[in-house]
Amino acid sequence: MGSRFAATVVALCLTIAGATIKLTEATGSKPNIVMIVVDDLGWADFGFRNKNQIATPHVDALWERGLELTRYYVHTVCSPSRAALMTGRYSHHTGVHNWLRPVSNVGVELDEVFLSDRMHEAGYATYMVGKWHLGHHMWDYVPTFRGFDYYYGFLTGGGDYFMGTSNAQRTWFQYLEATAPKCRAESCVRLAVEAQLRYSTEIFTEKAVDAINRHAEARSGRPLFLLVTYQGVHAGGRQPNQVPQYFVEPYLKTMPPGKRRQFAGMVAAVDSGVGNITDALRVNGLNDDNTLIILTTDNGGPITTGDACGSRNTPFRGGKHSLYEGGVRGTALLAGYGLKRSGKYDGLMHIVDWYATLADIAGYSFKGGRKLDGVSHWTQLSAAENELSLQETPRNTVVLGNASDHGIGFGMIVDDEKGKQWKIITDSPGFPDGWSRLDDYSQGRDDTAQSLREGKACHEGFCLYELTSDPEERNDLATDSNFASKLHELKSVIRNELATSRDISADCSKPATPRFNEIVGDFWWPYCERHTAIA
């Protein structure tokens, strides 16, 4: 793998036979960092996990030359995981226990110092493209007020993939472009009307590539931090087609009609985007010697709940909204800068750990922020194969957070000194609670709209699983007297953690104000301050 320290390269633009070759400027010893978040991705949704049932050659190429995180955990739904990524703190400490509704009038609190703030302080040029979902009711909560120099995307949790007016319906139009930090003027923030009815995965890929090209051409001497948060592969809105047909065509003969086939096209669109982003990095001289690429999901795939999209978490139990492995065991991998080996990293890791891990790479401090829950894994991730035995595991517990939209249930994983991996859940693991199969093409949204509250309650308030021998969580040991001592021990652990939980309160009582434009319909815009309309 490439050296941990990038060599200084003089910025040049050479025109040879009509073609432009870009060589990026010096960034000193700090690498460029590109992080890609895939929404609602299931454990078995990339080709390297499903025997190419869904072909993902570009993601697989990163996997082949990088590190797969095999014991990587996330929270059960999107906003809690995204808040954990950006703050380095668990959801029960940020107070973001559930996904943020568009008119909730809350966001991740302003005294939380975001990852993007730290990157900016460390000298990085900071770009974000895609889904935000961390608060938008006031300007102070939007991306360019929280550490990003540039933002293009939508502020809420989702919507139509082909955003804009369709079928003569008015809809909330969500794409904004902000081109300067902490600016709300028309000169630097606008409604991106040109994106009307275009496919979001392709738009976000284009904007990510534009950001890479623009950064290289600027020759500022600053390293790049680019966060790309795709809408894919989340279930879309009202439109029957969730993806352009040309992404689905390769699966017309291998999959019957239904959710899984259309979902395969959605995954293929994201994979194509990953390919375009990695190509743009390469063309601009951002290679494995000077650029780290990280890919992660925000939660497990939804399989039978109302937002089911065709995802699969095979072989694990459950899915998004639940505390079973299918809901919280996430897909993540990294490739490029600083890695001396490829293969698998089996250390217990959580999405909350990226904040501290990237500090070891980017060189920022934690001064002035709240106490972190995350720990750095960079020593272990960057170790050569023959150095691994000398490294201690950074953590032996992770908090999984709340189980569902209703806030019931709370879970933790605790590794013991004998190598056993225990999961304890209080109240209920939530719903869904079954197993998804790769060969079940019919499995999809539950038309009965089963309530998440209908997940089976734990016996006498606690469930206990030993994941080393039972990764599919088929045997609840809480009722087995042979494990009474371990259950008693872990009850104390989870109760102590629950005691540190907190909530956040709305800081605005104003209802969302629809703004209407004849071209695009209603759109989201910070609505809790006096000057919020586009002139």
C-alpha cells in the first residue's frame, strides 16, 4: 500500500495533444479524505457479500485493495448515526434518538463541534454533497454553518429520487447549493432548480466530481475533505420508479419483477457513482499515496417495514429500526492512504469512532468540544500484517442506541476477556425481527404497516445473545439459568449507560412555511428566522 506521508507535488496543468492532465498541489503530510455514506444499505447488498447477485465492480475494487470492517456498528436509523459520525458521540448523548422529521424544529445542538468544523480548523477545504438530515429549521444548523465551505444537496431525510414537480403534484423541493461558509445571502445560497426531475444519485455524483475538479484546479495548498452522502439506496417517495431503467436492465433476466430487481438498479447507480468519484480522484493525482477513501452505511437495510426498498441483511436477523444485527451491523470499508495491508479488520468499531480516528490522520485536537464516545482505530487500521499482534483492541463495548421510531429498547455489545461477544437489550429489540434471504425476491414492504411497537418484548425486560456462537441471534439466553450470572453483570452495565441519556428540545415553535415557486413547487428553507424567503 501507499506511504502514509504524501510526497510534495508541484501543481501543474499540462496540455498534451488537446488533453488536460492535472497534477495536484502539495498538501504536506496531511492526506485528502473522501467519505461516502450509502443510505439504508444492507449487509448483503454489495457484490462482494452477495456473490455478485448485484454487481458492484467499483465498490468491490475498493474492497479488494482495502480493509473491510467486519465488526462495525451503527445506530438503528439515519439521523442518530449521522449525528454520531459528525460529533463522535453516541445518540443517547447527542439526544438524537430517532430520525428527525422535517418540521421537528430541532437539530444536533449547536455546541456540538462537528467533524467538518475540526477538518476546517485543521486546514482542510471542506465540501459536502447529498443528504444532511441533522437540522435545517434555522441557518445555524445547515452544513455551511457547521464547518463546510460548500454544500449541494437536500436538508431532510428523503423524498422522490427525481425531485421536483411530477404528475402535476406540488411537492417539497429540497436541493440547495451553498457556496460559502456562514452565508445566507442570495449571492452564495440558492435553490438548485436545474436539478428538477433528474436522478439524485447521478446529480450528487456529478457535484462530487465537480468538487474534486474544482479543488484540484484551485491549487490552494489545502488538503481535501469531501463528504458524499447519497440518497441511494433509501426508499424513494411517490414515484413508482426509483432508478433510471438503464441501471435495471442488467437484471431483467436474472431477477423477477419486484423490489429486489429495482433495488439492484439503485445499488448499481451508487456503484457507478463510486467509480466516477474514484476516477476523478485518479485523474487529479489524488491516489492511494495521498488520499484515503472511506465508505459506510448509516444503518442496516430495511426489509419489511414501511420504508423497505428491497435490501437484504443476510444472514443476520432484523433490519433498520431494530437492535438485531441486521439493523445495527453496518457495512464499511476503507482504501488508500496509510494502509499497509488489505483484507479484514475484526476489531469492534462503531460509526462514532471515525471522529477520533480521523483526528490521528488529519491532526486536529478535541479542544473546546464535549466529551467524545469515539476512540481512534488508526494504529490498528494502519498496521502491517506482522504488527497486528502487537496492537491492543481500542474498545470492548459499543452502544447501539434505541430500537425504533417509538424509542423503545436500548442495546449494547460487550466483549469479555474470554473472547465472547455479548449483546444485551433492554425492553425490546424492535421490529423487524425476522431473517432476510437473498433468494427471496418477493420480500419487501409489509402492506399491513405493522407497528414497530409490535416487536417482541424481551423476557422480564432483557434479551441476551452471544454473537460469537450465535451471530444470527436465534437463541435468547436471558431465560437460560446457565447464563444468569452474565445477565446480571450486563444488566448493571446497560443500566449505567442508560442513566447517561439525554434529550434535546425544540428551539423554535414556528411551523414550517411552504415557499412556492412555479418551476419546482414547495421547497425547504430555514423557516424559524425573520429573513427566510428567496427574493
